[in-house]
Amino acid sequence: MSLIAGKPRRSEAILTADRLQTARYVSARNIHLLSGGFYLCLQRGLRNWLNEWDPDVLILEANPRYLTNSMAMTWMRRRGRPVIGWGLGAPPIGGGSARFRELLRRRYLKRFDALVAYSTRGAVEYRAQGANESRIFVAPNAVTPPPSPAPSRRAPVDRSVRLLSVGRLQARKRIDLLLRACRGLQPPPDVWIVGDGPERETLEELARRDFPEAHFTGALEGEALREQYLQADLFVLPGTGGLAVQEAMAFGLPVIVAEGDGTQEDLVQTENGWLVAGGDGEALRSALLQAFSDPQGLVRRGLASHRLVVERFNIDVMAGVFVNAMMRVTSREA
């Protein structure tokens, strides 16, 4: 396997690596054009990589904003080789040019031999775009392997509930909603926010005003991060994201998560947590109150989270779906 990727924009606040342990990594030069709804990207070096690596199967992000993807698909077609697209789905497009952009996206998606969605919702959106249902696969986004037995947890009966949120501190994570939702709760929860990013200073200032009991640890890795998961009673992600939710579930934590790109709808069920409307502070506060009212229920929901990760939401399952898709488009038995 060979992976070619470029650097994200600074505003995306995404941590990157410069090497892989089990695959060949090639750095592309991303040229970012425009912004917002008009954003486009060119990846310099993609053609040279294709000529050198000569792939049997190519997997591309199913996003027409990446202008060099069209060139890559044409390169593969001329050699009679399949191309797989992966992505979050195809959500509705708004704005004055919506109809034109919708047409371009539909044509673009039909060029793929198969599509891998990160969620059930994403698969439904790809079907709505006219993609062949037999060539749509769902690979739940994951970062951890099937976990070891769930850690033993004690219900927070005689102490404050310890809340944990993990991730890059960006505006879209909506940690501000969590801080405001905790204001005035009695007894106050023990809130730990793990991560760093462009919003940290703003959030710390907000916490000093609205919820000074909050703890900001900065970015943590390895054993230090593991200890945070083991000491927590409940994981909360008030904004968009998914990988940290799956990781928290692997540690046997119940979760409160905002609806986002569709991955959350698969991960969070009534048996293991609460799914709340994005940006709705009152819904978040209501879910917190429900969680606090049933300490033993937190333990039960945590065990359900762990079971879901073992059975459905782990990186082995995710990788297996990609392998299945590749076997299908190369006409081999999956």
C-alpha cells in the first residue's frame, strides 16, 4: 500500500504525521484555492505518484472539490483499473448554485466503481445520488482495534460525576456549550477537557466566567490519555467529530454526542448514551441531567458502549470493509 496526502489548511487544526509504520507514505503539495463554499484543492505530485506506484486499485476521497482527482480517475480508466471513493456522504447543497453543483457532484460520484461511506446516513445519501446500491459499503469510522475486556467501573453514587471531552479545541467542537450547560448544576460535575487548539484561550476565559471548576489538561497521549478515559464516568462531545467517541466507547464509557456528519447516529444508541441536536445547549443540559440521575445506568451504558465497539465499531471491521470493496471491484471473492 502507498498513501499520498498533502497538508491540511492551518484553520483545520489537524495533527499530521510524517511517516507510516505499515505503508509507504508520499507527501503531496496541496494548493488551497478560495474558501468556504467555494473551496477547491489541487494536489501537486499526484500524477508522478501514479506513474511511479502504478496502483491496481485507487481509493480517492469522494469530494469533487479535489480537482486533481478527475485526472487520477482518467489515468486509472485508461488502464482498465477500478477506483473507489470514500467519504462522509453527499449532504444537501444550499445556495444559489445548488442545482448546478448537485449535477456536478452526481456525475462525479457515478465515475467511481464503488463508494465507501463512514455511516449509514452517508450510504443513504450516496444511493440518493444514483450510485449502485450493490457497490456502496459502510465502514464505520474507527481508530482503535477491538478492545480488551471492559475496565471495571464504580457508579458515581457518593461523588460528583466526572465528565471527559477529548479532541482538538476548535470552534466546531462546541466545548462552549458544555461549559454553559454545566453552569448551575448541583452538585457541579467534575469536568476534564483534554486537547489543545486555536480555541483554547477563548474557552479557558469562558470557563473562568461560567464554570471555573473545569480542568484543561492540554493535549495528552499514551498512558496519560488512557488514565483520563479510565477515571471518567461519562464522555461528552457537544460538536462534530467521531473518532474520540469511538475511542471513549472502547474504554467502556457512556457518551453524550451531538448529531453531526452521520457517524454519530451509528455510534450512539439509547443503550449506550444520548444523541442531542447540534448546537442545542438545552438538549445537552437535559441529557446531562438524565445521565446524572442514574449513576448505575452510566455503568450499564458504558458496558453497552464497549460491546458495540467489540462487535461493530473498531478498526479491524473498518479495514475489512475496505478490503471487501477492493475485492468486489476487482471481481474477486470477498
